[in-house]
Amino acid sequence: MNFFVISDIHGSIEALEKAMERFQVEKADYIIICGDFLNHGPRNPLPEGYNTKAVAEKLNSIKDNFTKLPNSFGHITSAPIFLPR
């Protein structure tokens, strides 16, 4: 089994789409997201393509193929993401 690890999407649908393209190129089986996937943080500017709703929808559409490791705000920022149990 091959794992594809990403982090720090910060709510950018553009960043997630680029990562998903690479995921397909690598033919990985599973994605591990290491935090910071929806929130951009209070000290950071909005990233290009900032669209947390689109990021949540995209992640929900592949929920059987990924897991997350939340950051310090994970309990707040991951609320719209539905993961398999």
C-alpha cells in the first residue's frame, strides 16, 4: 500500500487540486493530511484559491481514501469533514 502525505492546504482549493493531481500521478492508495487543511490561521494572509467549503466538499468526496492528523485547531476546523469510522 502506498501513502501520499500532504499538509498545510490552508483552505486553498487550488492547493488541494494540485495535490490531488499528484496523488493520481503517484498512484497512491491513501492520503494522509497532516493538519492545517481548512484554516489559514490568524497571522497568515488568505491563500490563493481560499475556499474552505470547496475543500471540505472535495475531501468529503474522497473520505474513504484519506485520514487526517489534526493540528492544534483540528477539533474546530475539521468539523465540516466527515470521515469513515
